[in-house]
Amino acid sequence: VSRQDRGRPRPDAWSSLHERARVRLAERLDEPLDWLEAEWLAEHLDDCADCRAVAAEYAAQREALRGLRPPEPPRDLWARTAAALDAEAARHPSRVALPADRASRRGRGWTPFGAIGVVVATFVVAFLVGSQLVGPASVPQIAIASPRASGAPSGAALPIATPIPVTRGPVAWCSQENGSCEIHQAEIESVCAPGSTSNCAPLDSHAKSIAKLSVNPKSIVSSPDHRQVIVVGTKPGTSSTTIYVVPVSGGAASPTPTAPPASATPIAPSSPPSSIPSSAPSSPGGSAPPPSASAIATSTPTATALALLAIASDVVVVGQSAAYSPDGAWFAFSARPVSRLNGPDIYTWHSGDPAAVPLTTDHRSVFAGWVGQRIVGSRADLPSGQDAASPEPGASGAAGRGPTNSPATSDAPASSPVPASATAAATASPAGPVAASSFLIDPATRARTELIVPAWRPIVDPLGRWAVYWQGTIAADASGERWVMGTGQLMLGSWAALAGAQTAAGPQPLVLSPEFSAIDGADWDARWDDTGEHLAVWIGEREEPSIGHLTIVTIDTATGQPDPAARRLVGRPALVGFSLADGHLAWATPPGQDGQGSQLQVYAWSGPDAGQTSSQPATGSDTVIVVH
Amino acid sequence: MDAVAHLEHGLTALPPARVSAMTYSSVDVRAEIEVLFSRHHAEIYAYLARMVREPELAADLAQDTFVKAYRAFDSLEDPAHARAWLYQIAHRVALDEFRRRKIIRFLPWTGESRGAAPSAEHLALEGRFSGDMERALRKIPERQRSALLLAELHDLTGLELAAALDVSHVAARALLTRARESLRQALAAERAADANAERAAGAASGRGRL
């Protein structure tokens, strides 16, 4: 009794001294007892063998607990979490907002664990050390870029739950600076451990410079063999676009090119094609003499790097769907003359030719993609009673001209008699939404087949099985310069059914994803990877057409069904123009994203594993252009 | 203490969407969640795996934890408490799972596999957890187990533990003390059962030889 009285008065009513001793023994494992209780316990233990045994059991229990091996997370934990986060972000794009004071605090550069107390940092170290004991014995097949130490003193190695064996392949991009552009190329030899993208060595560290251009590129397209790129760019100080062919093969990629400007003299754009599709009636008023070669040459920027071949000048390239044919022999794009007299036509350039030539002359067709050696084109279908002139982007509403047989490039401002009213009408809001249809055309023979299903820009997978396309109306945007989506949906369906090669058989086309349905007023782009299993879909913003969001959709190649559970990347902010290869997607972030300049982002995967890496951010408002 | 009080305030008490005209980018929040993931996913997963004892389910719950962290990111006032905050979310996710199971099965959860036949992963995990300690851990009440794991294996301090468990400091201590005693008794019971089993096996093989 006397011992019990020595304890600090507590409301506890002990059923026995032994119970009190047991509780105190447990408590003292977590924090020291007060001295009176500690003294009482010591005395009790002296007299109580059972309680000493309990003390020993508690000590052993703690040892055993601490000796347990931590279960290791599955390798795909990051991939699935990232997909869930992406889905969450897509569901609630503005879900997370911070009070102003927090935002500003973060704006000053807060990084987790960067400026935190020693206590938490110590735990991180303890944990990391612990996890290394059991962790990475069975990990990666490829190099994981070692994260650079940032906040945590541990910096050495973060626990790696997801090894990332990626398919190797090059990515190329250009960082714009003061009206020039240096194209870099890097092999994706390593990707960052998931979640460590902000700490990881940039792609630039092992990139090589493959070309340097004194143009402001809008888009850059690589040939299938990576031996040349086609650059769509504007001359410094002008808005006129020129399309150059730039060799970049292996050793030609000198970072300090010395080719004299003379070698870069471009060749005049196309002369009128010798054969005109018979369906295109000739219009006398539309035929204008092509500008002289010298005029083009003088207005062409000096190429500092390599011998450039300008295959088209003074055009406005429409959209980002320019592409080489699978064999690399042809290059196709959509363009219209800078004079804006006409809507867009599909142009082709055959490797070795001096210039690109128009493939269509209806001034309302755009290039959608390749299917083997044939081109899929799409055309705005005008309401009956209207001709091609008025309701299309860039078309002259007042002139009322029919299709001409002259190449668009011949409508240079200086040589085209443009009524003032026509110029004014070119920027006026055109007629309302119109229907669209598509066709297949052979660039060599110009043989043409209409698709039976109305569709806008069907983009067909490399195996020719499935196509993604817009089903609905299209309309000219406010500027009158490009087509945007009206009402409709992005569909995924059998290419054979679309082309009419197959009728009722096969699965019905389905809406690609509900999230892509509300894109009226916006533009979109899509690319398949080589396997036809992955489709990257970019949806532009209405107000800022160069910025959009990028999503990877995984397709069951047998059924053509998108697999919503296998989504890898959802709604990442991306500039227009991206590249999707077997196992990696590369895009450029808009300037200002995460407070960073524009940078190349690469998301690479293999099976369920995925990782990411990026280039150094560009400075200021300069943007990165992905070579696709 | 403010941070702890805040954590005790609870994530669920937050309005469903504290969205204002602020346009702090969800991408920024995502980047911060990525950093938190890279630092803590292994321990969060380990905690959940020990709580639910099913690797696949634990991975789902770990994923849920980070998605919930993303949603409730603005409840994290002090980045120094990010780790405890994550554990708090993980703890709630685990308890929600237990509640769900109890509702679905009308049976107290005993830590056994949900399915009729245990999965290969479950067996693998079972093998890893086959020691007395693991079996004993599974026998003690969930909240006690949680307290013990967080304190002993995840090194949460008193205040962090209280925050993660959503209780007061005093209550967290009491829970921990009870957990140690429960575990001690469960461990003793496990060892007694082992000894009995060995004796039974020895007796059986002895009879077999006769």
C-alpha cells in the first residue's frame, strides 16, 4: 500500500499492482515515466519476477517489430497512381486551389523537405536507409537517372518502386532563341524514377545538336529514317512561312556549321502541276503567274547551318498533320497561300523534287494522314448552292471564285489581283458549321476514292485497322484561318468500315472518350504509335490554339476498344505538336507551366511501368518544338 | 501544435471543394504529390500492406491515399507535416476499407483473405508474414495495430502519431500502451499454439512410427 501511495496521484484505478507495472512498462517504451512512477516501477520489478518477464517480453517485442521486413510496393504503383491522379485532374481540372497566401508562399520556391525541420528529414533518412536494406536487389533492367539531391539530405537514392525498362529511341526537339533554332537529339537511355521528375538530370545532358537554323520553326517533322527533317518556319520578322528540307543524317549534324549562305539558296516553289485533276474546273481568274525565283530567294532567310531546300514559300501551313509517307518518299501537308485568297489544299513533295505541288485544288481540303502509300484527306462539304469560295477559312467571300488550277503558292500577294473587298471578307466570320467528308488519294497517280462514312481527318493506325476521326460539323474559327470542330464527337472505328471495304461486319464505331466530346470551337490532333496500341490525343484550347492537353489512350488492337483502366497520361498541358513512338511520348510544355519555361517532356513506358524525363526549360517565353 | 490541431481538424471536415477564383494550377499540386510519392510511397505502401495484409489491395489503397492527398492538398498547411499528413490519409483509407468489409461481410475481419482461395500474392505475403509476430499483429484490434506500426516501424513521434490517428496525444499514447499489451498477449498465445502444434505433431509422428 505504501508503494502504491508513492505513485503520483492519478485517477487510474489499478486492479492490481502488476497491472500498473505492465502499463508503466509499456508506457516507458514511448516516453520516460515521471520519476516517482519510475522509482515505484523499479522497486516493483525487484520484487516481481513475472513483471520482469513482462519487461523482457516488451523489449523482445520491440526488437521483433523493428526487425520485420517492409513489404515492397509493386513495380507499377507509380504508373497506376499517376493514372489515377491524371484521371482525377481531368475530372476536376480546377479542383485544387490554394489560398492566395499559400500560392505566394509557394511562388517563392517552397519545396517539400527543402526547408523543413531536422526531425522529419531524419525520418526520411532513416526510412531510406531501411528501405535500401531490403529494396533494390531485384530492380532495374535499365539505368534510372539518378535524382539529383534536392531537399532531403539523403539525396543519394530514393526508393525505387518502379523500374522502367523503356524502349530506346531518339527524341528530337528544337529550342527557339532569337529567331533561330537549334535541333537537339537525344536517345532516351534512361528515364527518371517515378515522381522524381523534378529532381532528375535533364535530357540535354546527353543530347547532340543536329542542325541549326535561322528560322522560327512552327513545326518540325522527321523522316522515317531520321536522316532529314522538314521544318515549317517563318522568316525572322515576317509572318510568311517557308518549308525547308534539312538533312540531319549522322555526321552531317555539325553543331558549328559553316556552310556558306549561298548554298542555302532555296529553289522557287512549285510551278503549276502538269496534270490537273479533271474534276477541278479551270478558272481563268485564278491563274496567276508564279513569282520569280529571285523574288523568293531574296525574301528567304539565310540558312546558317546546312544546305536547305525550300519546297514551298509564302504559304500558311494549316494544322500539324504534315507527315512523311511510311517509306519516306513523300511528304504531305496542308497549306494555303499567304494571300488568303484560297482555302487550304493538300500539297505533296516527292523526295528529290525541287518543290512541293498541290495535290488538291478545291481549296477546302486538308491532309489527315497516310494509309500505306495513299493519303487520307478531308474536305469541308459546302451546303448546296455554295461554291468553294465563301465559307472556308481564308477564302475570299466576295470574289466568288471557283476552284482554280493554279497552285496555291502562285497566289502571292504581289501577283494576285485581290479586290479590297475580298481581303476584308477573308477575315470575316464565315458561314456556319458545315459537314465534312474524307477521301483517299494516291499522290503519284492522283487516283481518288471517297470514304463512305462522313468523317473529318481520319487518322489511321499504322496497321490500318483502326482510325480516330471527328464525326460532326466543322467551322472556321473567328480568325477565319483554320477549321475548328463544331458539334460532334471524336470517334474510334474500324478503318475498313470507314473506307467502305467492309460493311456491316466488325464492331461499330464508338465515341473515343466522353472527355473529348466537348471540343467545339477547338482543334485536335492525334497520333498512333507503331504498334497501334497507343493513341495520343491532343485537344487544343479554344482561345489559345497553340496550347492544349495531351492524353494517351490505350486501345485493344483486337477489338478497337479503348481501355479506360490502362490510361497512362491524361490531360497534360502541351503545346501543339507532339511525337508518339513505340514506348514513348514527347511533348513540349507551354511556357509558364509550373513556373518553368517551355520544356520537352518525355513519358516512356514498358508494360505497366512508366517514367518521365525532360529537357532544361527554355528561357522566358521561348518555346520548345518537338520533332515529330 | 497548430499543425497538429489542423490535422486533427480532419480532412473530411474540409468543404468538398475549396475552390475559389484562385487558379493555382492543379499541375503544381500534382508535381508536389509526385514529390511526396517519391519520398513516401514505399513506407505508405508498407503500412497499408501490414494493415490489410493483401498486396494488391494495399497497392489500391496506397494509390487512393495519394489521390486523396491530391484532392485535399490544401489541407496541408505546413509541408513539414506532410509525412504525418499522408499517414493520416492512409490510416483513414485503411479504416474505411475495414468498415467496408465489415458492412459487406457482416463478419468481423480476421485478417484472412477476402477471396475463397488465397491469391499467389497473398500466399507470398503470408510467407513473409508467417512469423509469430506477424500472426500476433493480425490478432490485435486494427486501431491498436495501426498505432503500434506507426510508432515502432514508421517512427512517428508522439504528435505525429496523434495526428495520423486522428486522436489526441493522450489518447494516442493510451492506444499505444494497450496495443503493446495486446500484442504481448497475442504473441504469447501464438507461441503457446505453436508449442501445442509441435507437441501434437511430435505425438502424431511418434504414433506413426509405432
